[in-house]
Amino acid sequence: MDNTETDQKPKTSRRIIIASILLVILVGFPAASYIYMNNGYNWRKQAVSELGQYGKIRPAFLILPNGEKQNRLESSVAVIHIFGKNPDLTDANRKILDDGERLFKQFGILGDMQIRADFRIAMIMEGGTAEFTSYRQKLPNSDFATFVWTAGLDVWKVIVDHGYEQFCKKEGIEPFPEYYALTDTSGQIRRYYNALDEKQVGRMVEHIAMLLPSTK
């Protein structure tokens, strides 16, 4: 076989390989990047479309020693649940309390246990059985500022339940036995979720991440 012909074969193979690599770099990567960005844009667009406006929540004041009032929910994305009067430690309430712990661990801290000032979990109740009270007090992180345990049940129910009624009518659904309300940093309720449905709780987590201010 002619040596010239033998030398040309490796050169041709190298050209094909180089051309293939360039094709991937110049065409494949940009195409994949476009698809990724487009999918991300569509996901965000869909997520934003799921958020509405269902009324503004009331403040949850902490009275300081000097008499000054501090709204613990001010400028915070807040997850709100109303337990009602004298809640018991039912399976549903246990799950909601445990989910509060998970939300705290995911969103409530910023490295080295620095508490986020713009994320809160508001639990609304009056009283509670000994079992319920004992369980919530034993939650590992229940005493951190992220958890806002507050009363004023009747006033809260007027605001949150009214928005919930609007939400159910808009979505064409029956009310859930237990639900969360999610607010943005202005205190506006943006959406409600079935607190006992893992898929909806997962969607709430995605909305929380979207509504929280960037920490960068």
C-alpha cells in the first residue's frame, strides 16, 4: 500500500473528529443551552401564573421591653396555618408541625445558623391540648424567630378564610380540610395549598424559593 495513502487516512479521521467536536461546541451546546433556558423560562412563567392576590395579612406584634411594637411578619415571605381553638395532636396537626421543621431547615437559616429575617412560619391558634403543646414545644427549632406562634384567631380567620374562599372559587375546587396560605414580603397572600398533599406542599416550596429575595 502507498505510504501517502496510509498517512492520509489518519489525517482524514482527525479532520472528522475535529469537525464533530466543533459542531457540538458551535451548534450542540448553544441548542442545549437554549432548550434549558427556554424550559426554565416556561417553568417560571407557569409558576408566576399560579400566584394571585387574596388580601393582606394582619401584623403579628411582639411587644419589646421598652413598649415598642415589632411586627414579626414584616417584609417576610410567610407560610401561614390556622390550627384553630384548642388543637389536638392529630395526625394532620403532627404532619403540619413536622413540615414546619422541614421548611425551617430549608429556608429559615443561612449558613452557621444565621436566621433569615425574610422568612417566617406563622402558626395561628388559641390554646391547645397538653399533647399538642408538648409536641410543638419539643420541636428542635420551635423557639427560633422563624416560628411565629400567635393568637388573635378571630381576626386572622376573617382575613385568611376570606381569601381562601376567593381562591377556591377561582380555582373551582372544594376547600381543603387543612391548608397553608403563602404571602410575599408585602404581606399579600399569593396562594393557598392543601397542607396534607405532598405534591401541593412541594409546589409551595417552589413558590417560596421564587418569592424569597436573593441573598447574593
